[in-house]
Amino acid sequence: MGTAVRISEKLVNEAKRFGQIDHRSLISQIEHWARTGKCVEENPDLPYSLIKEILIGLDELEQGEKSKCIFG
């Protein structure tokens, strides 16, 4: 169940623009930014690029896209 929140029109317009680039809806883009921002705040020593790759990996797992990884 979602919760209604008020955000600025400027942020909505930016989310729409960035969402179109990555083929996300307005809501999906804002959720993406919130999730990414949360991870950045929780892991201030990690670079954004690594956090992005981790989030991509988690999304792939949720979609059932997993493969065995052999180390060594």
C-alpha cells in the first residue's frame, strides 16, 4: 500500500526527464533515487558506481536472473 507525499514540481519534472532516459515511470524513478540515496547514506565510503552495481545485482536476483559464480 502506497503513501501519498508532496514533492516539488521541480523534482517531479526532473524525475520524469530522467525516468524517460532509463524507461522508468515517474514513481519508479523517484523510488530508484530514494533507494540509491539510502544506500549512499548507509555506505558513505563506497563509490556510487559500486553501489549502482550492487543495486543492479539485487534487482537481477529479484528477477530470477542468477548464475553460479566460481572463484579461484
